[in-house]
Amino acid sequence: MCRNIRPLHNFAPAATSEEVQAAALQYVRKVSGMNKPSKANQEAFDRAVHEVAHITEHLLENLVTNAPPKDREVEAAKAKARAAKRYGAQAAAS
């Protein structure tokens, strides 16, 4: 999985359409191997991003869990702590 694609399920507040769109874009970039498609591929690329985002929104709406919703700020702090442990104190400072 692409490192830039983050879990979007079970957060309070729920994932925004911008977050879903960004995840879809990263997914299509990874799968296609293109950061920016050529003019010949732009329509297919944009359509794929739109369709992946659409399906992702449906998925997130239909997923069920008994776990309490995660707090974005708490999860971000955990990620920073993991980065600091992995990359040293320099990552924590950024």
C-alpha cells in the first residue's frame, strides 16, 4: 500500500470528500505508475480517480464497527511518535 494513503474508516468526524479524493488520486498514481498522465491518458486517469473516490465513499458509508471512533489528533500524535522512533528526533521536530 502506498505510504500516503491513510486509513479513513472509523474517525470522528468522518473522512471528508477531499480526503477520499486525495486517497483515490494516490491509489491511481500508484497503480498506473504515473504522477501526471499524458494528455492522451488524462481522461482515463481522471475517470479512474473519480470512480475510485466514488466507490471508496460507498465503502466507508457501509462499513460497520463496534470500536469507538478514533480521534484524528490522537492518531496524528501516535504517527509522529512512531516517526520519531523510526527516524530519530529530527522527524519529531518537523
